[in-house]
Amino acid sequence: MLPPPRSSPGRLSFWPAACPRTDAPNAMPRAAVLPTPVQLPAPWATLHKQFLAFIRVECGLSPNTLDAYGRDLSGLMHDLIEHQVPDPAQVTPRHLTQHLSRLKTRRNLSGTSIIRHMATTKVFCRWLAARGGIAEDPSQVLDRPTRWKKLPNVLSPRQLKDLIEAPSKAAATAPPSAAGRADSSAQLPAPSSSQKLPPPLHLRDSAMLELMYASGLRASEVGALGLNDFHETLGVIRVAGKGSKQRLVPVGKPAMAAVKRY
């Protein structure tokens, strides 16, 4: 069992620095289930559980990021155990560099995946040093390799127009039997001939696409929206982002109208 964090000012200042950067999307719910280490002996299994609990509660990482850190940390620990490192206090910079090298030579991982593994290793070692579990952070000597920056691919105006109009076109061409199955849990009244609306799922898809296009929202953020998040009078929506941080995002009239139709 590791000792609690030291109360000296020098050690307390380590805690904010131990958190990884929170650039990933999705808010982390407090009740999320932590990944379980696979067949890790003590004290590695205890450290694995405590570290993931720390980055979940203190750093507010997303579920996908938490899973990635858990897998990478399990891989690091299993590799260290396989190469006769029974205790975290015995980890040296050479052990870490050899582990990263084996990710390339044995597992043939890409440069992006190795950078992610290195980030997990550095954050874990910083956290361990901040708790007093090791005397010195062995990951300080690791240099992050340069990653190529690529310009993102973008849709042409025509492609974007086709994407936004896709739900309406699908609703217009769908056979009556498919349109009637939009909601199998409830029988919807048939629309009048003077005002025929698309099925609810097509209206939903149209509203989601309009919101993502108009406000730059991520798909996960759109999926987490509720009715109380829309403020039609102000023309904004309340979005829960990374670490449960909320922000107000302006919404254009076409997007708001699509939401109202849904």
C-alpha cells in the first residue's frame, strides 16, 4: 500500500501536474466503472486501480480516455513483470525505453499509438512520484517523438448540402411499411394529407446534423443534450463538455427549427 500524498508544499504542487491533458471529448460520469486489470499481481494491481481512480475523479477524463489509459498501463505493468521488475520502486529509465521499443518491434504499433503509450507512462510515473511511491520519476528522460501534422479533410459545399438533406430524402423515398416502423413501441397517428411529416427518426437525424453543422458540436455532445438545454429565446444551447464543464453555444435558426420539428 502506498503512503498518502505528502503534505509538504513541494509535493502538493505535484498533484495538478500529475493529471494528463484533457483534450478528448465526452464528459466522464462520476459513476463510471473503472477498467479491471487482467491478472496483475500485487502491488501492481493495487497501483493500477488507484491510478485509474485518480485520473477519473481528479482529472475528469472521458470514458474512452480512461479505457485507453487502463489498457496501456496494463501493458506496461505486464511487460515490466515479464522482464523481472517485481516492484515499481525498481523501475529505471532503461526499462521504460525498452518497453516503448518493444511496442514497435514486437507489436508493430504505429507512431501515434506509441505516443499514447508514452503519455500513459509519463502520467503514471508523475503520479507515483507525487505520492512518494518512487524516489524519482524515471520517465523524465523520455522524449516525445514528433508527430506529423496533417491538414484535415473537409467536405465540399455540395457534399455538405447532400449530408444535411439526406434524412429528408430518405424519408421521401422510404416505402410506407418502413416509415410506419419508425417507432415500434408506440402507434403514431397517421399525418394528414395536407401536412405530411417525415418519420420521427428522420426528424431526429435531421436535427442532429443541423446542430453539428451549425454549432460545431461533437456527436457525443449532441447525444447528451436534453430539452432543458435548449434556450430558443436566446438562441443558445447548454453543452456539457470535457470534465462536465458546461458552455453556451449559439444555434442558428435552421438548426433550432429542425429541433422544434423533432
